[in-house]
Amino acid sequence: MTEELDPIAERLKVERPVPRPAFRGDLRRRILIEFRPQLDRPPRLRPLIVAYTSSGLLLFAIAIAGVAGLGPLAA
């Protein structure tokens, strides 16, 4: 079966259409401009970090208390 497909695969590789270099260059520039990562920090970055970290630690403490049989979720 693969012997039958080898000539077809080779033909597809050779005859594959390739966009013009100018088109590829324009496309690359457009992609880089539109999807460029934000270089600026968001406002109030440190308070956001503190808020997310403290809420995560609080949820982690509640989970540990629940596993230990204490706290609001203990059964």
C-alpha cells in the first residue's frame, strides 16, 4: 500500500504551491504587529500579585482544614 502512495507523496512535495516571498514577509509583519506581547506592566501589578497569592493561600488553607476534618467543609 505504501509503495503505491510513495510516487503520489513525492509529486505532492514537488508541486506544492508556495506563496511569494513578498506575501510571506507582509504576513509575518502583520502577525508580529497584531500579536506582539504587551511590553508594559499592567497598572497596580504588585497589589494584583499580593491579592492572587493571598486568595490562593486562603483557599489552600481551607482545603487542608477540610482534609484534616476541621473547618467549614468538614463532614
